Amino acid sequence: TKNKFQRTSNFDPVSYLGTSFGVWTGTGNILVKLRISASGAHHVIERKWHETQRETLLPGGAVEVTFSLSDLNDVTRWLLGFGSDCKVNAPLELRSAAIQEARKMLANYTQEGLVQI
């Protein structure tokens, strides 16, 4: 485009992107708490997904993972990859987003008559 971005002299990309889970960067400070079942836990604990990631092993092999993020867009898509192995404990905004997406996914099949609710 003909538009140009002028970076300020004190711009620090590490600081700016450090609170992002992916490409989306926001201005919030959001504590994300997810419970990953035992069957999906190894996908979380074998890799550091974010600088603020903390894991707590739970009875039975499940894990609670927490992140401190500035935006929820990328983590929403990421957690959906776990399917029913993931439960959002916080924040409510992220839980609502996961529920809405699950409903939309289910609607893809109910409209075709493949699933009855």
C-alpha cells in the first residue's frame, strides 16, 4: 500500500509482542486458566507455548495451564484444537467464545440432519 508505518524510536518489539499468544496483540492483561485432560496433557507440558505458561499437574494426569495474555483471539483457536480434552476455567469471556464456537460447529452437522439434539 502507499500507507507507511512510522515506528517510534522507543518501540520494543519483544515487549509489544511478548504478551501475545500468536499474531494478535492487545492491551489487556488477561489470566487464562485451562484444564487439559490426561489424554491431552502431554501436548501442553512437552512444549512451552508462551513465556508466561505455568502448568499444575492434577490428580489423574490432567493439567491446569495458565497464561497471562493481552488478547484472546489466538489462544481461542489453539484451545479448540484440544476438543473435549480442554475446559476453560477462566476468563468467562474465553469460556463464552469456546461455547459459541462449539455451537457453531455442531450447527454444521445438525443442519445436514447428521446430528439430532
